[in-house]
Amino acid sequence: MTKDKNNFESNLRKLEEIVEKLENGEVDLEESVKLYEEGMKLKKNCEEKLKSIESQIKKIKEDNNKISKEDFQ
């Protein structure tokens, strides 16, 4: 899980760097297009990972001293 977490965080950092470069106008048009494409791939990977994790999250609920789990909604 640590590897996946680092992968997610690494992808998110890369995405933030791309956004910063594009917003600051640090690159020419051709490089902007390449960065935009890379950013879209990173965004998709991050969204898929978050969706996967969200489906695994369980709500813990205490009910009469018993703990039950429910799907996260």
C-alpha cells in the first residue's frame, strides 16, 4: 500500500508542477500541449486511484457495543 500511496502522491506532485508551468507560461506552445497531455493522464490515474480507495473505505459504526462496517457513501 505504501508503494501505491507514494505513486499517487508522486503523480499528484507531477500534476501540480505541470499546472504551475502552464499557468506561469514557462513553456512554449508545443511543450504546453505535451504537458497538457501528460497532465490529463496523471489526472486520470489519480482519479482512478481515489475511486478505488473510496470503494474500499468502510464506515465503522458502533451499535450497542458492536462494531459493524458499512460501505462508504
